[in-house]
Amino acid sequence: ALFQHASSTLSGDNTASSQVFRLLGTWLTIGDPDGHHGRLVWKGEYRGAFLGNPAPRDMGFDTGSALSTANYKEMGWGLTDFYWPQRFNGDKVAIKVGHMDPGDWADQYPLLNAWTRFLNDAFYNNPTESIPKRGFGIVGHTYLRDRVYLMGGIHDANGPDTRPDFDQLFDSREFMTWAEIGYRGERNLAAGHNVHVHIWQQDAREEEGTERSKGITFSWSNVIRSGVVPFLRMGYSEGDAPAMRRFIGAGANWRLFDRDVLGFATSWGSPPDRELRDQVTTEAFYRLQVTRNIVLTPNLQVYYQPAYNPDEDWLTVVGLRFRIVF
């Protein structure tokens, strides 16, 4: 669950709250108990506002910020993952096919996790990239050398988010495609040491009214010592689909007392509309491991010159995230 309160919003609804329930599963193929070759991955979840408040994602945009304060949204029940990953050649090559979130694979870095790390869009998926909702997608992955990798994907730009709908893919024929080359310190998608360059393009979307957009991003992260992970992320885009035209953000996580995590990050971004002012977004959190299964995370976000709220120079959003894992 997430609770947030903003110092000011355009509508006057300054408080938001959302609850999320997620159930994840994997079916391994017969004769492959370790799951090294092929399996079916699925995830069912519920996301919705409660206590009579709007969802944090809606309130985040209601502040006038170009970037929402959180990805906790009003969605209801849904089957949000249903795909098959297959590995070949001693795990050097992999392909994933099915209903998936493109943001789970494109332009990843180790602190991209709204359930345990930063909440704001500035430190989630790079805001200069237009990531569509979940839908049918194909992702390929291979290692060119021991730690040098190449990835790419194609996704339905108009997926229904909460259920597989492969007919939609052929009805609209509007896609988002991407490619990425980089280096990982270990063969893990969430490896702490990662540097990569990522390019993408998205077709014009008739229903959404966005033009064809494209861009390039850069990401670097490392593990200086156990539990300290700094990062630097940048991006540039053309077109009106992304939230930002230019962006640079940096920050770090520190592990404290072998169980808690402190995070701090700041960013600068310029929206696609050049008449809007640039926005600075800063976020800090402290993730307190109360018990093995219960986590509390106080969170503070500060905006300087929110792009869509010219009447305010400073905005603050305080929040509390509660998480239980079983």
C-alpha cells in the first residue's frame, strides 16, 4: 500500500492512497526442474485506489509535474504477465514471447523497482522513452562476449495492460521497438555493475494522438562496495510521446545496518513542449526492514518548477509505502 500527500494540486485533492496485490508464478517444463531452458511465467495482480482518495499516479500528475509521483494506479484485476522465456546455447541466448511489460526488459538498471526503491517516474523507466502498457511482445537477448550483451524487442504499443489480447496487435499495427548494447559485471538483468546505450522508436498512435517518436538513452550503475549502488542516467528524444525531451538524473542507494536502505536521487528534465519550463525532481527514501516479511518506507519528493504548474515554484510530496511479502 502507498499513501501520499502533496503540498498543492491543481484539483485540490492533495491526498492519494493505493493498494496493490500481486501473485507471481512459474511453470517449469517437464524434465527441466531448474528452469534453465524454458518455462511459463505468469502474474496476476490488483491495483486500485482506496479510502476515497485518487490513486497516487493520478494525483502525481495533478500536482502539475511532468512526472508522476508513483506508478501506483487504478487498474483493477488483471493478468499482467503471461509469457514464455526460452534459453539456448548454454544460456548465452534467450528469447521471450507473450504478454509482458516492456519496461521489465528495456533500459533496465538495478534500482528500477517501485516496490522497493524509488517511486517517482524520474527514477523509474527513463522519462525520455515512451514505454507502452503491457501487451504482446518479443524480446531477444544474447552475449557477444563474456559480459558484453545485445538486447532488442518489439511490442504492441496499444496493449490492454490487464489481459493478453493478441488480436489488438494486428488491428492497430502500431509498435514500439528498441535495441540495447552494454556490459554487465555478471550475467544478471539486475546486475549492479551495468553500462549500456539504448535506442528506441515508437510508431504514431492514432488513438492516443501521439506522433512517431524516437530517442536514445545512456545508463551507468556500479557497486562501489557491498550495498552502495550509484547510478547516472541520461536521455534525449524527438516526438511528443515521451514525458521528457532531455533528461539527466543521478543518485545512489546505501545499505545500512545490513538490512535497511537509504536512497537519494535528483534529476533535471525538459518536456517535449519547448514553451514549458524545465523541471528539477528530487527524491529521498528510507526503507526500514521491520521484520523479515514487513517493510515500511517513508518517502519525500521535491519538485522545483513543475512543468505544468507555472503558479508554483516548489512542490513537496510526502509518502509512506507499506509492503508485506509472503
